[in-house]
Amino acid sequence: MPLTEPYDDSLPQEEQVVAVPVAGEEGVAGDLAAPAEPPEPEPSLPEPVRQRIVSLTAVVLPGLPADEVPVPLRRVAKFAPNRRARLGAPVIAAQLAGDPLFRQRVTARVLADAGDLGSAVVEGTAPAAADPVEVAALAYLARPRGWRELIEASGAAVRAEADTAVVAELVRQAEQRANRAEHDRAVARVEADKLRDELARAREELGQLREEVRQLTRTLREIQGRERKAGELLATERGRAARAAADADAELRRTRARLAEAEAAAGVARASAKEARSVDDARLWLLLETIGQAAVGLRRELALDPVDRLPADFVADAFADSSAATSAGAAARARDTDDPARLDQLLALPRAHLVVDGYNVTKRGFGEMSLEQQRKRLISGLGGIAAQTGDEVTVVFDGADRMHGLPPAPRGVRVLFSRKGETADELIRRLVRAEPPGRPVVVVSSDREVADGVRRHGAYPLGADSLLRRLSRS
């Protein structure tokens, strides 16, 4: 049976299609004759078969006319032969599977080159001596009757060859391992003979070394005995020296301890005496100054006879009886702790000391400002009160350290910040306790605990509103 038909030069190139007669319905001619039937899925090709199909197509691809080459393969057809099958394999395989006409044209040229083997494959038979990969590749291209069985048989043959190659490789590796093991055994026998000779020499040397060790051991024992005796004598002398040094150190520590205790006691005594003397002097000076000015002022203005009570006592009595009084007018207003007139009455006393709970007043009067602006406004207002009354004014703020940004304190105004671990309330109580009995001390705070605490120490507590109203009036 002829494999190909000659080309007719009188026909256009589009009609010069090589017809490959294939028996059965699965051939290319059958595919073209009955397009209505759904195509069967492409079989799974072994890798060697796929590579061989691509190689055969790549060989005949440049021989096809340009208009018979699909557009995706025209660029591949220009590659070098060794690059054509390697780089164009995916495109070639896709065109063979999806373009039956192109496959028929390639098959015609491949079968013509294959000769008798191609004729046998077209007839659906495969010579026993033929390469199964070549048979499967030709069967895939020509697709005669039973071509799928030829491909499956070729795949089985390829797998059998692969298994045979694997078994041969395993046999070869086993033989190599056996040869290496035999060589290793020979080497081990030689090494064992060497080791036996070395062991004999080592035993002889060991005997000599043992004799030397026995002699050295006797010498070492004699040296150790002499060293032990010398060590015992040295330990005895060291013990005596250590006891003497310990006694001397103990005596020195006792002497130093007594000296330190004496110095500490002396320092404490000096500090206590100095502090007590300073506090007593300050309290005495303030008490005398207060009493003296009160006495001079009262004698000059009222011409009163000597009495046994001071003005501060009357103020204290009036403050103690304020809760029981119910009279109207100026007397009732003077007893109100938030009335600025009550504050004016107390500040009019000689040598009065005004103590202000800073943030308690500022947050109640102008809390919308920042803390720095609150402090500046309060200190400025207290400066005016100090200038008007001539009294001592102290304002206390919470804070472990003195804050920056404060304006210079006005004359007669003292600005204090509580130390770390101390609140402004505790600092106010300490200020009140430091004053001598009888001196008028006015504490401005709306904190009930502060008011109760300073009242127990003889001070006059007033609410923050009294000072705020007094400042707004200035």
C-alpha cells in the first residue's frame, strides 16, 4: 500500500494535502470525514514517546510549505534543529493534539521517512524487533485501527525497560558494594596485622613504663611525706598568725565601732541642739513679735487696761462660738467661712499668717486654665493681699520638685511645693504645727480633712470661696 500520494503542482498549495490511508475509524481520515462525532480524549503518553513525537515533528517541520505550518509554529520552524525540539516542544504537542490537518501533513512526511516500519504501523501491526517508542510515536501520528493499544503496549514496554534498567542498576550497585566489601576486608586484614604488631610493641613498652611508674611512685610517696610534714608545720604557724590577726581586727573593729557611735551621738546631739535652738528661737521671736505688736497697737488705739488674754484668744473664741450664733447682719456674715469679710477680720490681726492650699483654690476658681496659668494668677493675687495687709502669706502646691516657669514670688509671698512622698495637706499641717501658740494662722482650703486638722492645732480654717471672692474684689 503506498504511504503517500505525490503532490500535484497544478493544484493550489491549500489543496495539496497528503492523504494517508489508515484502516479503521480512529485514523486521521476518519477524524476529517466525521467531524460530528465528539473527539476522544488524547491518551496519556509516556515521556519518551512524547519526546520522540516532538522530535519527529521538529525534523519535518522546516520541510512543510510556509502556508501549511500553523501560525504558532512558524517562528519555531526557524529555530536551529537542536533548539527546535527543545524550545518548541509545548507548542508542537499542542498543535498535534488540536489540529488534525497539521497532524496529517506531518504524518505523511514522517511515514515516508520511516519506510517499512511506517507501513507496518499504518496496517496496525508492530514488528517484534522494532523500537516500542518509535512504534508508539508513529501510531500516535498515523492513528490506525488499534493505535491506542499500540501506545499502551509501547508504554508497557518502556516501563519494562525502565524497570529492567533499574534492576540492572541495582545489581550493578550490589556488585560494587560486594567488591568494596571484599576490598575493605582485605584492607582490614592488613590493618589487623599491623595492629597486632603495634600491640606487641605497646605491651613491651607498657611493661617498661610500669617499672618506671613503680620507681616514680616510691619517690613520690617519700616527697609527699616530707611535704605533708612541712604543710603541718606551716598550717600551725598560719593558725597562730591568723588568730593574732583576728584578735587585732576584732579589737580594731570594736574601737572603730565605739568611735563611730560616739561621733554619731555627738552629731545627733549637735544637730538636735541646733535644730531645737533654731526652732525655739524662731517660735519665741514670732511669739514675742506678735505679742509686742498686738500690745502696742491695742494700747495706742484703744487705751485698754492690761488684760490676761491676747487678741488671738478672742478670735479663737469667736471662731469656736460661730456655729452657735444665729444673729443677722455683720456678725452673721463674719462667722461665714466663705465670706471674704471673715478673711479680712482675721488678716487684720497683728502678725497673721495666711496659708493657702494652692490647687484646692485654683481648681475651684479657675480650673479651666492650665496648671501654670492657675499658679501665676493665684500667686499674683496673693501678692496684692500681702502688700495691702503686710501679713505673711504662704501658698502650698502638690509636687515632688519645684516646677519651672513660675514668676518671681511677690514680696511677702512664700511659694512651697510638697516633697516626694508628701502631699500639700501634710505640708500645711506641718506649717501650722510649727507656729507658736497664740499667733493667728489662717488656712484657706475647702478640704474638710485639712480644715479639721488645722483647727485641732489652733489655726482658723476658711473655705476657698472666701479667698476667691476676696481676690475678685481686689
